[in-house]
Amino acid sequence: MNQGLILLLVGLCFACTERLAFAADVTVLLSSNAVAKPLPSTHVHNLFRATTNVFSGDSPESDAAFAEIAGLGVKTIISVDGGKPDVELARKHGLRYIHLPIGYDGVPTNRMAELVKAVQSSSGPFYVHCHHGKHRGPAAVAVICEATAGWTTNQAATWLKEAGTASDYTGLYRSAMEFRQPDTAVLARIKELPETVRTSSLVEAMVAIDMEFDRLKAVQKSNWDKIPDQPDITPAHTSTILWEHLRELLRTDDTAGRPADYRAKLNSSEKLAGQLRILLREPNATTADRNTVLQSLGKSCATCHTKYRN
């Protein structure tokens, strides 16, 4: 074969190989931005990389955890948890805190804009966390990446599933699936992003708990089938939100400063709400079992109310 022709063929093969390698690299890059990438960790739980600039995990509670987060190159921590951030320990490691707490029923429109503003106006990379790093934190990451990394709603939903967000949290999934880019004028009006904010008071928490409990009583009357006039909310979802409200309340400074008997009663209610949550997810659970646990939960709450609220 002509030597020139051989060199030409070799050159073409080399060029094709380079193009294929480049295409493979692009595919890997796009994939890394579309799904959760778990990272090895010693002091941080549920640690994931969402994009090259955004990480997600649980609430750092030790010097070693903050050091590990700083070691990722993170400059700003965004907390969507109700607990008070350890601002001083973060500063020790050169990390800035932004506190934008959300609930388990979704990301409100105003908070969505603040999350986007936080990423657009702060030094990155970013570490986003809730308490356990499985539900609210990933939901915040989803909307942040939809706004700033070009994620589609399908990519956001995939991220939530792979980050461990349970399907019970329909409001969090809805926030990702119904995301709308915040208006630039709205973003421009956001001037300050707090290091720490005062979270909901005991009264506000109790109002939210009472609302979910009333829904469960309505479910009970419908033989645990559905919530009357609320077809988009399932009984399992309602029990999960009630359980999370009680868990969140257990971790507040207000609860920590109250008598041991109060904390014990609240802990009992949280465990009963957790049992009801499991029963409502179990298709073979009996009506009698669900009724018994709801009745016990009602008595537990009433006993606490009688002594500490009424």
C-alpha cells in the first residue's frame, strides 16, 4: 500500500479516536451534572456532589466535619435546616454560613429566590445541608441547580431519588418538578442573606402539628383511604409531615430548655407518629392497628397540652 495512504489512514483513525474520547468525556460530564455522585466521607453523612460547584450532605456537628467540608474547596455553607448553624466553628475553617430554613412540604417561592440569590452572589463552591441530608437539603440543591446549572426537571427529580429523598415528601418533589426561574427584579430586591435566623416559635410549630393531626382524624373517618377534599395529599404523606414536625421540635433550643417530663412526652408523641407513618405505608396494616396508634398519639399530645400548653 502507498506509504502516503497509510499515513493518511492512521491520521484519520487517530482523529476519530480523539473525537470519540472527547464525546465520552462530554457524556461523563453531563452525567455527573444529572445525578447524585456519592463521595467517601468519615465525618459527613449522605455526602454527594451535585455539580462541580455544589455539594450536599447532613448538618456538620464537629470540628472534623467542618474541616472535611472545607477540604472539598467549599467556601459557603447553605443550611435549610431549622436548627441553629454553628457559625463560629464554620468561620474557624474559613466558611461562611447562610441560613434559609424550609419545611418538609416544599420550597416556598420566596425561599427559592433566596437560595438562587445565595449562589449567585456568594463565593463558591457551596455545601447545602438539612439535618440528615436526605430530604430538604437535596430539594434545595435541586432548585439551585435548575436555576444556575441548567438542570431540567427530570434531572432534578433523578437527583432527589438518588440522594435518598423519600417519595413521601411530595411537596419537595413538586418544588423540583414545578420550578420556575425567579424574576430578576425579585432577585435584585434581596439585599441580605442571614448567617442565622430565628426559626418558628413553639406556637407556630404546634399550629402546624395540629393541622396535620386534624387531617389524620379526617383520614380515619374515611377508613384510612384518603383525605376528604384533598386528593393531592395522601395519608402517608400527612403522617410523615406530622412526624417530621415533631422530630424538628425535639431539636429546638426551646425544647432543650424545658423540663425532662416535657421532653419525654414530646419524644413519646414523635415515636407514635413514626409508628403511624409505618402503618400507613404498609398495605397489610389493619384499620384497628392504625386506629389504636392514632388514639395513643392523640392521648399523648393531650396529656402534654394539659400540663404545658393549657
